[in-house]
Amino acid sequence: MKKKIVVAITGASGAIYAKLLLEKLHQLNDQLTEVAVVMSDNAKQVWKFELDNEEYNNLPFKFYSKHDFMAPFASGSAKFDTMIIVPCSMGTLGRIASGVSDDLVTRAADVILKERRKLILVARDTPLNLIHIRNMQTVTEAGGIICPAVPSFYNKPKTIEDVAMTVVNRIIDLVGLDNETYRWGDK
Ligand SMILES: Cc1cc2nc3c(=O)[nH]c(=O)nc-3n(C[C@H](O)[C@H](O)[C@H](O)COP(=O)(O)O)c2cc1C
């Protein structure tokens, strides 16, 4: 079944994960009915700072303002089945864990959880304090998936993009999309 996905980008380090994920989703377009994107203000700043561009303006997806409470995915009836927050700041994690739905990112996450659909938080910070860990536990207990922005190295990545793709490919697997990628055990 084709997927209807919301991608939220927040102000944690790792804009590259969001960029590569959106590019990958574009490649896997035939498995998707829709990809809607919302960025926090801080995400825009971090993207510009870390990637030296504002390329998100060129991506072929519909972007929503985080102040747009009329966006379809602010309601469960729009039937988006998956939401990915990538990267997910500790602030956004905390607001979701406490049910503070004060912008479109946190409202959409709240909706996905209440509808018992799939919420994937690509949480990023290090080290973690007890509040972060407890918030991750709360979101996990509510049905969300914490997929930390922690790359792997057993496929011997050569470039920064290769390293970041190890996280992006795990996200794609969690969403449930078919994807050709390195898999441990493959010849
Ligand atoms: C360059 C940069 C990197 C940051 N990296 C992180 C990070 O990895 N994790 C995190 O939780 N916050 C990080 N922050 C702080 C968040 O941007 C800040 O807490 C912000 O209020 C998050 O807002 P948002 O969740 O609405 O995007 C970073 C900020 C900057 C400027």
C-alpha cells in the first residue's frame, strides 16, 4: 500500500539527514501518495548553517508553515499514516512527550500518536540528560519510535553522505518502503 508521509525538520544538528531523506523519498515516489514537509524556524537556520544553502526551497514537496494549523495533517481525518521528525531536537521531543501541541510539528505528532499511527523521531543530541531519556521513554510508551541519529560503520562508508545514509536507510526501513541498500549478511 502506498504511504502518505509527513516529514518534520527541527533544529537539531543533522540537516543532512533531512536533505538525504527527502531526496530518497523523491526517488521512492512510486511507493508514496504524498509527502508533506514542515520545518521549524530553528531547522531553517541550522540547515542554512550546516549545509551552506537553502536548497529545501527546491525540493518538489509541499512545504507548510509551522504556524499553519489548517494543514491537512493537523487532523487525523487526513489519514497520513507516518510522520518522521528528522532531525528531532530535544526541545521538540520534550514538547511531544508532554503533549504540548503548540505548532504544526507538535500537533501533527500528537495526531499521529492519538490515531495509533507511525511516529519516527530521529532524535539527536549528545550526551543525553535524564529528562531526554525519560521523554524518549514516554514517547516510546505512547507508541512512537525513537530512531537516534546514530550512524553505523560496518558498511565502510567513504563520504559524509554515505555515513548519513546509514541512518536514512534505517528510517526508510522503519517506514516500510522497499529500498535497495547494504544489508548485513549480503554477499
Ligand atoms: C547549530 C546548532 C545545532 C544544534 N544542535 C542541536 C542538537 O543536536 N540537538 C538539540 O536538541 N538541539 C540542538 N540545537 C538547539 C535547538 O536548535 C534549539 O533547542 C531549538 O530551540 C529547537 O527548536 P525546534 O525544536 O523548534 O526546532 C542546535 C542549535 C544550533 C544553532
